[in-house]
Amino acid sequence: MKLWFNLMSRDIQAQFHFYREVLGLAEAEASRSLIYRALETADFQLGFNDGRAAYGLLGLDGRQPPDTAPRATVAYATFMLATPAAVDAAVQAVLAQGGHLVKGPFATYYGQWQAVLADPEDNVFRIATDSLPKGVTAPMLAP
């Protein structure tokens, strides 16, 4: 199974560029159209739909959110990287590309090094790794 995760975007070119620079992924060239761009790996495709067209094409006209920030967060992607240093570097790339830091990087109670971020269109996502930096311990989950 391959996951395709799509973001409704105001500017598909800008969103495509942001995530390509932050994640270093290749374009899914076969998927490119006038209203769609995507990045991909062997396991997933991250797509950017032109929201002006896609809501109508998908029969979602009544579900289009207002164009205000902060946007409601009802789903988010987590991009798992190899090391805590890669997470820290990705956070810097997000900031350099016009995104912003919501929280972190921080140690989770389940032993990940993680940051919560938002892209330039205020979509929330996480960057994480399944290990902690040397000398950092996982905090206890508060009851």
C-alpha cells in the first residue's frame, strides 16, 4: 500500500517548493497537472491541490475553510527522520523557507525527538525521529 496525502493549497507552487526544500523529496512528475503538484518516495506521495478547483471537483464546496489564520487542525502529517540532528536541521529549513515553529524540538514521553511546525499556509505537521539526543531522557506522561 502507498499513502497519498494531499493538502488543499492556495498556492501549489509555493507549497511544493516549501516541502521540497524542507524534506528533500523528488517530484512525482507523472502526477503533475495545472491544479496539482506532488512529492514522493517509494512509500508515499505528498500532493498539493489547487483548492479553488479541487473543492468543487471533489464535491466538497461546502467544506472549504475560511481563508483565515490560524487554520483549524483536524489532521497532520508526521515526517519521520533518521536522527535528532536531522530533526533539528529540518526545523531550521522550515524557518528558512517561511514556515514557523509551533513547539519544540522536544523529547516526547514515548521517546521521540519531535517538533511541531506550520507551513506558510498554516498547515500543521510534525518532524520527528524515534530516538532522543544523547543525554536527553523521555519525560513522564502527566496523569
